[in-house]
Amino acid sequence: MAEAHQAVGFQFTVRPDGVDFKLSQEVIKNIYLSGVTAWKKRAIQFKNGVLAGVYPASPSSWLIVVIAMMSSLYIRIDPSLGMIDAIKDNLPQRSESSPTVQLVLSAILFATGLWLFLIYLLRYTLKVLLSYHGWIFESHGKMSTSTKVWLSLVKMFSGRRPLLYSFQASLPRLPVPSVDDTIHRYLESVRPLLDNDQYNQMEILANDFRDFKAAQLQRYLILKSWWATNYVSDWWEEYIYLRGRSPIMVNSNFYIMDLLYMTPTHRQAARAGNVVHAMLQYRRKLERGEHAPLRALGTVPMCSTQMERMFNTTRIPGIETDIVQHLTDRKHLVVYHKGRFFQVWLYTGGRHLLPSELETQFQRILNDTSEPQPGELKLAALTCPWMPLSQLIHSIVMLSPCCMENVTTGRQKRQAKVSVFSLSTGLTFGSLWFDKSFTLISYPNGKIGINAEHSWADAPIVGHMWEYVLATDCFHLGYTEEGHCKGDVNKGLPLPTRLQWQIPKECQEVIETSYLSAKQIADDVDFHGYLFTDFGKGLIKKCRTSPDAFIQLALQLAQFRDQGVFCLTYESSMTRMFRDGRTETVRSCTSEAVAFVRAMEDADATNAQRLALFRKAADKHQNMYRLAMTGSGIDRHLFCLYIVSKYLGVDSPFLKKVLSEPWKLSTSQTPQQQLNLVDINKFPKYVGAGGGFGPVADDGYGVSYIIVGENLITFHISCKFSCPNTDSYRFGQNIQKAMLDIQGLFKPENDEKVVERRKHIENGKKHI
């Protein structure tokens, strides 16, 4: 009964002569250590906050300025041009101190002011430098002299050893594009999708908006861009995510999978123990701001704002709009297993639980045979469809649950593997708390994955944490020969505690209704994931083209072959080179892409003609991607103009038309190796499988892809069974054939490998 003794902090007995207390020395020790740890954490946070606050200077530079100022006064040189004397004359209570003290104090105040001014000047100079984006538009591998000089200046003004938030004050604001540029690019983007009459009508609407309504709306956006740190992000979070009333399961949340080729251990509790411990290490560094900021070219910093709400965050439903609640600290996590919710404390004696201790706690949960309470089994189904009643329980589950699944299921051939399906839908439709910032899913075979809520951050942010966790799990923590976590087994920990629920009958009925709605959504999801191993970015780069442009044009070719028509295509691009930046849309279906696809389907076109059209389309796509990254995209500007029009009561048929257009092909590239913690050339099996999301349109596709190393591309494809015209497996086959057909343009027609591969795909003999 060691657990019972550990759980009791003190005992007391009431006697006639008073109260007799018996204190537990172990608990007193743990309380003392917890307090010491808390104060250490506050001290480190304060220190790192100061370091980030004065960056790119350092606190020691203040001392240097003060010493230099005092030295100049000692040799009777006044570098302040009389300002030190002016400060001295205005000091309060001058009569109570000597002239020497007054002079020293005045010199210190002037030196401090000069130091702060120099910091501001350095930051402003760096902000001006970071506002230059000409380097993005230069050809790959070719850097102009001006860009080399600019890069050297950025490095010089960036300081040394920056912390996570060191560059935040130096990042430029997202610029507001001109209305003329946005409308011109919009009309250009829809030209290949409309016939002449439709295009002429759209052109009339656009010109009418530009001539009579846009100027007023644009003025408000410019005013907001001056006042707010980002003129898009807060409205994007509120109106695209938090005010959305459709279910977030499948429609909004996304998933990330485990390592592709290997599993470090097949013991479920052990893998969960290592992974949770690695997450705690990541969270500790995150709270202290000790992670290095991500930087393009190793120099240009990216915004880190989204990382602030990674842990201790939940989305709380409301009637008209939800809110994202972030708490500064939480010391427990909630584990769901077989319909029961358990609370597991993460600290003991002022430190994190060790991996072996976490394994012990998780194994206890797996061994628990108690039954769910009334209404508890499907309780999480409240978060699957939008349901206001789920706000009744938001305060109990405040840290990402570790959902330990032990359910297996057989799905149709054209559906994804069970891991992909469960990561997206919750497998039993009541096991994932979709409102959490993210949920960790642990499987009986040792595999793990993540389901993430989308409003608080975008996929690269979660991916950053995931890469750290997987690398720490495999290369730093490791396992014993038997597959257990390393370290001594501490069986004296308090048992995980069951969360107690009092769910009335009416609420149980709502839970069942939510469950049925969630099941209907989940049953309609058609997932297909496969590995494209014929070639990767290594071969694509040899063709002197962008790997992303290559894949996007392959998707356009596959889409046309699959549906027989072109459609509005969404590709996500990041804008994190700006303060509080999130994403922008690249409209991949261009006139150049359409011309290339039609040439590929034209039997009379020669390979030389097709290749020329491919290069033109690829250059167009790459330029559009660069424009989106540098704040000159189309869709976020039009979205914000629409929000302003709604506030002002300005009716715009043009903006209504733009915002109602369906994205039948929604695509995104998952970033790989943001941290470079693992050399995949040396450890080729330690690569992630990437992740995915549901389709945006009921009759469309969602495609996520990750370019892994030099020779592998992973695709995650989704659509809906309810649409008779879409099929994820068929679309995957079309993508593969399109990739090979485009690659064939760069090789002789009689290349036996290419010809043979095409034959296999056309005959349906290649199954993945």
C-alpha cells in the first residue's frame, strides 16, 4: 500500500488536550523542492525575458556603455554635449547628495538612455533590412552582389545566440497590397476557370468594386496595419476558425503521423512515456524561450508568436464564436483509455516525471479494468460536431490528452490505414478531445500520432515540436533491450486518478446525438496515403526546377485527368517573415498550368513543346509563391476587405462572389527537417510520414505532401465517399502517373524504366 501512504500528506487526531499533527517528511520535502523549482523557473523566465527584450544588445553591453561614459568624465570629456549636466540640475532631492554622487547618477541615467536608443536604432535598422525580399526572387543557386551585401548586414545586426523571441520586435509588419494589384492578380487567377461571358461579368464586378468602394475599405485596412502588429491574423483566427459553426473534426483539425519505417519500441506504455517526457522537455524550453528561432537561409528570422499557445491551450465553444484559452502553467495531463478519463500528475519532488515513471503510470491505466461512468464513454464526442454544451467540461481537460487506443478496425480498401483514419476522426469518434491544442494518440503496437486543432497555429508549428519529440525519443532517451523506458522503476508514485463526472440524462442524450453526428462525418471520410519512391527532390533539382512547382503541376495534371475539368486550387504558403504572420494562398491553377496540362493531353504536342510550357508554368507558380510569402498575395487582402465591408455595411457583389468560391483542390506541403536534428542521409529510416487534413469541399480533394530527403515524397489524399465523382485511391494513381509523365519530359522517349513504369500504372498493376 505504498501508493496510499504517498498520497496522504498529513494526519491529525483530535484529543482533549489539543490536536496532534503527524506530518509526512516525504511530502514536506516534495513541497520544498516544488517551490525551489518554481522560483528557478521564474528566475530563468525573467532572465530570458530580459535577454530577448534588449536583443540584439545584451545586459553586459549596458555596463560597457556606463563604464565608457564614466571614463570619459574622468578625463574631463563630456560626450553628452551637456545633457549630463542638464540631468543633474533636474534631479530630485539634490540637496541630500553630494555633487559627485549627482554626477555619477546623471552619467548612469544618460548612459542608460543612450544604450536604449542604440538598441532601438539596431532594431529599426534590422527591421528595415528584413523588409527587403529581393533575395527570394533570385534564381536558386544564384545570389546577386546586392543580396550578398544585404545578407552580411543582416548577420551583423542579428547578434549572437538569439533566443526564441529575440527577433520579434525587429520583424517588419505585413504590408497591405494595393487594390489595383490584388484585383489584377485575382482576375488573372480566375481567367482559366471561366468562359468568356463569365470572365467578362467578373471583370465588371471587379472594376465596379475598385472604382466605387475599394478606396474607403482600403483606408481602414491601412489604418489597421499601422496600429495592429498584423492586419490579417486576428481576423483570420476569429472569422475563419473561431466563428465557424461547422464541425472541426475532419473539416478543420489536422493530423501528423509517426516515423515512417521504424518503431523504437512496441510497448505502448513505454513509447508514450518517452514521448510525453520529450514533450515536457520541449515545453520547458518553450516556456523559458530557449528554443532557437527558425531562420530562412539560416539568417532571416521567422515569427515565433504561434508557438506561445502550443501547450495548456483549449478552444472553448460559444454560441456565436469560440475563444482560445491559454493558461500559463499546468502540472497534469488527462489520459483517455477505454472510455475512462484519468488524471496523471507530471511532477514529483519539483521535477518532471522520468520516462520510466511515466511508463509506470500509463501501464497502470492500461491495466485498469474499471468501467466508464454513465455518459463518460462517448463524452469527447461533444467536441466532434460543434456543440455549445461542450463548454460545460472545458475546465477539466486543460492539457493535451494522451489518448491510448487499443481498438482495431477493418476499413474498405480505398480508405486509409487505421492509424491515418483514427488520427483524423478519433477511431471510436469519442476518444479525441478535438478542442485541445493537440492530442497525442498512442497505439498498442507502439506507434504514435497527433491530432491538432487549427485555430491557434498552423501545421509547421506543431511539426517543429514533433520533430524535436521524435528525435529526443529515439536518439537521446532510448529504450532498454526489452523495450522499456530507461531508468529505475518507481512504483511509489500516486496512482492515476479517475475524473469523476455527473452527467445528467439530458446531457447524455446530447452526447449520443453528437456521437451519431461524428460517426456520420467519420464514415464519409475517404483517405489514401502512399509513398512515391520513383524519385524525389534530388532528381527534380537536376531538372533545374522547383520541387514544389513540379508537384503542384503534377496535381493539376492529375486533377484534370481525374475530373475532366480544372478547378480553383488552394496551396498554403507561410507569411512568418512578418510579425504575427500565418498563411497566404497560392492559386496554383494558372493559365500557364492549364496550357501545360492541355499540351500533356494533346497527342499532337511534342515533348519539346510540353517541356517549354512546363518551365513557363513552373516559373509562374514559383513567382506566385514568392509573392505570397512577401505579403503580395490575393486572398488575405480580399478577405480583410470583406470583413471591413461587413463592419461598415457596404454591400459588394464582387467580394461576396470571391469569398463564396469553392476550393475543390486544397493542397499543402508539410515542412521537413525544420530543426535538422537528424541527418536523414545517415539515418534514412528515421523520417516522418508527414500528415494531412480533410477535403475543403464536399466534391473535392485535400492533398498534403511531404518531400522527404532526396528520393521520397509522401502523399496524404482525402475526399468524401458521399461524392460519387471522387476517389482518393484513384486520385493517388493519377498523381503518380502525372509525376512520372512529367519526369519523362526530361528523359529520352525510349527510357525503358519510364516506359515500363507507365505501363504498370496504366494497367492498374501497381498497388501501394
